[in-house]
Amino acid sequence: MLLMSALLALSTGVVAQSDPFLELGIPTSAPWEDPAAKKAGAAKAEAAVLNPLEAALPGRLAGDLAELLAARAELAALPAYARTRPQVFPPAPVENAVAFEEYRVEARDAWVRALDFLLALDAAAARYADAPRVKARAPRAAAFGVLALSYAARARFVRSWDDAAARDAALGRLFDEAVPELGTPEGAWTRLLARFSAENVRRDAGLVRAAWRAGGSAKVLSPAAAAAVEADLKALSPVSTKRFSLQAAAAAAGPEFALPSDPAPAPAAAPERPRPAFLPPMPAGELTVSSRVAAAVGAVRHFFLLDASTAPAVPSRAELRELASTLRPGDILLARRMDGRGGLGRPGWWDAAGIYLGGDADRRSAFGDDSLSASLRAAAPSLAVLSTATASEDLLSVVTADRAGVRAAPLARFGAATALAALRPRVAEADKAEALLRAARLIGGALRGDEGELLERVYAGTPAPGALAKRFDESFGTPAQAFDFVAGLRPGAEHGDRRMSVSEFRAASRRPKWDFVDSEEKKR
């Protein structure tokens, strides 16, 4: 002990920063734990990890831009619509006006539609709020461009809608009522007015415009998106500013409501759910005893799938194959996606729908021969079967629609959703055959709307997905019930039973469309 102390004293006097163990040739760490090598490895690992938004950007940028531009166009049409309804939206201030119930219903319907588009734009802002943390210049400019598009569209609409609604105090009170079908609480309109007041908008729009131009967002977005941002920012009369930061601009353009902000792209098809690796990668950097223990515990939980977070967001192919075995041609499929791909402007937890055509064997079993299959292929040549060995979930078996048009999709693609359900219309088989032909004739064409119009065109009187589920719930067990619940898949854990019961389907149909994140939970 004395010898060691002497050595330490000698070494300290000669080389102030040297390590006595190194001076004596005694290594202080194992070769595989060389501090310099560990530091370099940790830096390399950190550099290789992309911001989640940057990683997801290539997979969802084009889709998000298209959806935001569609929501912006729908919002822009609503103030113009209000000007054509002076009895509902007075052109001059009124006092003690009598609000007829039909006018109140019309005003509320317009507001609920507008609020749904606003929430879609707000959800996109939450998803892209991390734009300043994206490292690469072009992706960062693109991410901030989406954020600017969302902000400018929301701000311009609120200012325009206030012009239409401010002349009647009763309208303001109506817009402040809770909207259970969307999930918004009381006071949403007052909250939006405070956020997008004229003064706030001029200041925030100035920050956004300065960052938009300095970062070059217009050069990396589509021409339509760039033109929309420029037009909206100009209409907001922004205050010119030379000093700004990207972080401040992103904060000014950020979301108003606490909506989920998962940036992951929508899956192209259902996964096979491969077996997880035996051990997840060990944490980079200095490893303490506690970090080793945590890593070991995490490895055990990872391998045995003890965390619900390991559950995929969509059903597996095996589950879709099982679902297909219960379906019959003519069934209506409902999906819950909430990835910004469908259902905008319409309340309801279910936001997408399709008509199930089935395959040749399904139609032969249901209708007795192959004549309907031949008629369907004559109406839509794309339905031709390329191989008799095609799996049921890969057949072009679902007719669906969006703003791009009507198309036939495999169940594996349509079923890439959070939840699925199937309803069977209580109509004669001959009527179902005619409905399937109507669906096939729509393939390749365009609709004014999307799945809502598709359902109406195929089965007259059938409403949009959310309203259809609500109607089923309200009429269940009564003579007015027009559909039967067939099967469904609910969100669930990896090894849990994802099969949905009719009671679970009815309960889901009563849920609000949007899921708001609790502010306190979000802070944690």
C-alpha cells in the first residue's frame, strides 16, 4: 500500500495528467473496452441514427402533402359556402336573432366538417413539429415546408371563418359546444380564435415566412404545395422579420391540440410478423452496471414479447387470411386507419370502407357458377386472376376509393389498418350480384367523394363508414337492422386475440374520431 502511494506521488510530480497504472504498463481496461474505440463507436452509432421524422419522411411526404392540400381546398370552400347562406351566416351584425333549428343544424354540420379538416391539419403539424431536429438540409426543408403548409391553411381559414361567424353571437356559442363525434371538448372555437387572432397571426406568419424562404422549402416541395403556402402566407399579411430561428418558427407553426404525432409511414401491406432477434443491440457508449442490467431485462422482454409496444400496428397475413375465410362477396369492409388517408370531413371512428368482391371460388360458392366472375372481369379487366395459387389476401378482392379514384386492392393492402370489421347487407343474393357489378363498373373511374359515395353508389342509401357503423349500433336488434356483423380485427397485443366481437364493434362505433393525448401524460 505504501509502495503504491509512493508511486502515485512520484508519477503525479513528473506528469500531472498521467495514469500511474499506464506508467507501469498495467492496462486499465480490457482491449475490447478501449475508451477511444468505445467513444468512436458511440459517435458512429449516434450519427447513424436518424430522427424518426427524417426516417419516415420518404415514405409519407407525398401522401401527406396530397392530403393536406385536399384539406386546405375543402376548408377554403367553406367560407365561400357561408356567403351563399345569409340566413344561416348573417352578412351584417344581428341582435336577438331567432335561430331556427334547421339553420342551427346546417351551421353545426358545416362547422363539424371544418373542424375535422382543421384537426387533420393539426395532426400533421404535430407529426412534423420536430422539423428543426432533422439533420439533412433537404429533408429538413421539406419537413418544415409541410409544417408551414399546415399552419398557413389553418390560420387563413380561422381568420376567414371568423369573418363569417362573428356577426352572430349565437354562432360563436354553437361552435364552442363540444363535438362528441370528433372528440373535441367545449370551447374549441374560442381556443382557435385566441391562437389565430389577427395580431398573433401576423407575427407568427412573419416567422414562418422568413424560415420558409431562408430554408428553401419551396424548392423541395411540389409546385402546388409551394404555391399554396405562398398564397396563404401572403393573405395573412405577415410582419416582415429579419431575425428569426427555425425553432421559433416551428413553434409558431406547431399544433394547437394534443394529437398523436407518430411519424411512421402507413404500411403498404400486412406484415408476416417475423420472430424477433434473440438479443436487441446493446446500448452504445459507456456501459455501467445499471445499464447492463437494464439491457439484459430489455432483452428478455424483447424476446418473450412482454411489451405491448412490440405489437404491430396492423393485422398479420395469417389474421387476414382467417378473416377472408369468413367473408362473402358483397360484404362491406370498414377500416380504422387515421393515418391521414381517408375519411376527412366526416365524423366517425371508422374512416375507410370497401366492397368485398372475393375470388372466383368465393363467387362460385355464393352464386352457383362462374358467370358473375366473367361479368366482373368484363366490366373491370384488372380483376383477371394471374395465378390459381394466389393467396386469398393477395387477390384483387376489395373495391375501394379515395380522391385519386376507384380501384381494386388486395385484402392485404386494404387491411393494413388499426382495426377492421365486416358487415353483411340483408339483401337477396341477386341484389348482391347487381351491387358487385356496380362496384366493378366504378373501377378506374373518379368519384366526387371517396368511400362514402362508393357505398351509396353500390348499395343505395348506405352512408359513409362512420355513419354506417353508428346506424348499425342504433338499429341493432330492431326490425330496422339492415346489416349483420360478420367479423372484425381489433387493435391488440402480439399474442392476444385480435378477433372483434359485435359488442366491441358497437363500442368502437361510439368512440370519437380523434384520439387526443392527455397533456400531463404527454409531458411525461
